[in-house]
Amino acid sequence: MRIKFIALLLFAFALQSFAQGPHRCDFPLPDYIFKQKQKSVAMQLSEDRKLQVAAAIAVNNCLSVEQVKILASLFIDDFNRLDFAKAAWQNTVDKENFYFVYDDFAYFSTVFMLHDYIKGMEGHPTDYIPPYEPPVTLSFPPFDYPVYENYRGPSNCNYPMREDEFMKAAIQVAGNNSEANKMLLLTQITQNACLSVAQAMKLASLLGSEPNRLSFFKTAYLSVFDLNNLPFGAQLFSHIPNKAAYNEFINRPAPGPGPVVPPPCAIDNDEFQRIKESISKESFNSTKLTIAKQIIRSKQCFTTRQISDIVKLFSFDDTRLEVAKYAFEYTIDRENYYQVADAFTFSSSKEDLMKFLEGKR
């Protein structure tokens, strides 16, 4: 089913690309957009669903090898990882570095399969299937937009995002029919980019609700470059109460940054049992080690007790020590990490881990 899905997806996309005309992949997705797409893959509850979402991203966007590696690392199953890599190769910007993706595979057999696939595709350059990218044009209301090029006043960030990146982000927002989805995308943009007042006004104009436009500006305020130009934003509001609320907001003392609330980070017992089973079923120690590292790097939210249980899945102290050192950065209660030493057989291994932890203080 996985391969059939990828084949159908690529075929459908090939038809679309043929109809739209030839394009090239010269630049990968901007980082703030890629992070959003990465999250959309990571949040899927099954491997098959992850593959569907990741493959759709791969055939509809240009990616760098590093971005392909990040998405590939989200899979536990090597064959899902292989299917994704095949889908991603076509639209990878720096194909000459694609061999770096091989590091994310657990089995040599799947690496050879991917290598053979790439060699076959390199022999048929006319089979290249680039993504269709709509023209980077979008109409905005005919407001009096301020310029920022010679701005020297107070600012909340270094310099506004480039216009080409801004237009791609704006087109992505405009392509959503849901006002709620637009608000979500706009929030993500403000968290990852610096905006001029003109750019913020244009993004806000994509929202149909004036209260939503006001909420967006309240969120975007800390990402605005040319703060003295904020009065221009009042043009977004035709209703007097909304315009008054906007003017009141921009004229009050600047709020300080609020407390950052980290997202919940935990792996429940059922998921942890599945993780242990995925590691335990491997026969070869080297493969088991690779799988463990991939899962630890992908999930990231382990407790000391969970890491200790993973360490105990290995038979030899040298491998246990390697896993324990690797997992430290992905553990949420590092103050308790010394307890992992109980998983070792030899005192020398325990001492080695304690020295490692001393160096982390």
C-alpha cells in the first residue's frame, strides 16, 4: 500500500506539472515554513499517515537535503523512510549531497535500494518532476503603505523579511479558506520572521474579520521593524470601535515579553511500550543501536526512567554507555540522569557515565 500510494501521488503530480509547464527547484522552503510542515508530519499518529503527509510535502515543495533528513528521521520504519526519500529526491535542491540522507537508514539493504533508485533516475533526467509553483503575485488593498528602507526609529527586530519570502508566505495564507487556519499561519510567521508595518498590514488584510485583524496586530507587534509607522495600520479598520481599539493599542506603553510556556513534552506508557518493542525486535546490535538513536532523536521527550529501560535492552555495557550518552540531550529530567548508571553491569561504565555528566554541568 505504501509504494502504491507514492506511485499514485507522483503520477498525479506529474500530470499537474505537465499541464502547468516546466519549473525548476532552485531554492528550498524557507525555514519558518518548513518547520510548520515538519510539525504537521510529526503530529501524525501512525507511520502510514506520516508517509502520506511527508510525501505530499516532498512532491509539492522544493527541499534541501538537510530538510529531507529531518523529515526522514521522523519515521521508525525503514521502508516508510525509503518511500519518502524516493518521493523527495525529485525536488531536492542539492541532489549532489543526497547521500547524506543514507545516514538515517537502519539497514544497508534499504540504503542500497535508495541508491539504485537514484542511479536509475539520474540516467533519465527527462523524468525530472518539479513542483508547480504559482506566480508570486497577490493583490492587496490600495492602502497608503509606509516605506521602511530609510527607517531609523525604534524597532523590535533587525530587518524585515525579504519581499520574495514575504510573498510566498502571503500566498500560503491566502490559499486557506478557513479564517482560523489563516490566523494560525500568521501566528507562525510572526514567531519566525521580522515584519515591516506594510508587510503586517498586507498580511492582516488577508483576514476578513476586523477583530481578527486587531488580534493579529497584537500578536505581531513584537515582530514589527518600523514601530513609528504603526499608525498606518488604522486603515485596516472601517468600523470606528475597531479603529479606536487599534489606536489605543499602538499608543499605550510597549508591553514586555510574556512568559514563554513550553509545549507539553512527554511519551505515554503505551507509546513507550511500542518504542521498546521496535528496538527489541532487531537481532543485530548495530541495527538495534541505530534504531534506538533514531527514535530518541525523533521523539525527544524521554524521562530518565524511560532512557534507563532503553539502555537495558542492550546486552553489552559499551553499547549501553553509547546510548546513555546520546540520549542525555533528549531527556526532560536531566537532574535525575545519574540514575541511568544503575543500568550498567561494570563499575567502570558507571564511572564513565558520571564523568560524562560532570562535563555537562
